[in-house]
Amino acid sequence: MNKKEWREVEVASGSGHGNARGVARIYGCVTNGELDGVSIMSRDGLEAMITEQHNQTEGLQERPYHQALGVLLNTPEAVYMGPNRRSFGHHGIGGSIGLGDPDAKIGFSYCCNKMHAVGTNGPRAARLIDALYSVG
């Protein structure tokens, strides 16, 4: 996947590329409303973005998803994003995840260097997310 040809292809919900620092920074600026002193999203905009639009069971792997505008909402049984049910983000391939917590005003991302089985974020991501909240 780390090839120019793959990065040039447009795949809906599947062709985002970044590293952990960049993804965490995006979620952090969305939850805080600004990046480097520049306002990028109002609190009302954030609340609209994380308002549930629908929830359904994903057919292929039969996992529940709660979806908002461009993000998944924290669904611990499918995509664990910490203790706050208002957290939002998206999981990536092999166990990677990026999330924002609008109440704690944090952005977090974990990009793995070993693939985890498809279907969950795996144990590493959950342990890192729990460690993040334990120091809060």
C-alpha cells in the first residue's frame, strides 16, 4: 500500500493516508476547533458532525456501526474509542485507528507496523487508548 499508484487511486472510505502524528493532529484540531491558532470548525459544526445519522450492522462481518457525518461514533463492541461514548473517528487497515474525544479535547492515532486480523482493532490499540485515558 505504500506505493505511489495506491496513493493516487480514489477509494471511498479506504484511501486516506497518513502517519500517527498527522492523523492525531487532525482529530485534535477538530476537537479543539483550531489548528495553530486558525479556527477550522465551530463547536456547533463539531456537534453536527458527530450527531448520529444511522446505525446498522455491517453485513460482511456482522459488526454494529454508529455513523455520523464522515466518521464512526464510538461503538465499543466493534470499534473501541475509549470510555467516552461521544468519541468519534475511524479505524484503518490492520488495527490502525484515529479518534477524537470532544469532551477531553484530544486527538489520538495509532498506526501499526504489523497487521492485525480484520474485524477488530486488536488488543494493542485498545491498550494504548486505555493508557491515554489513564494519564488524563
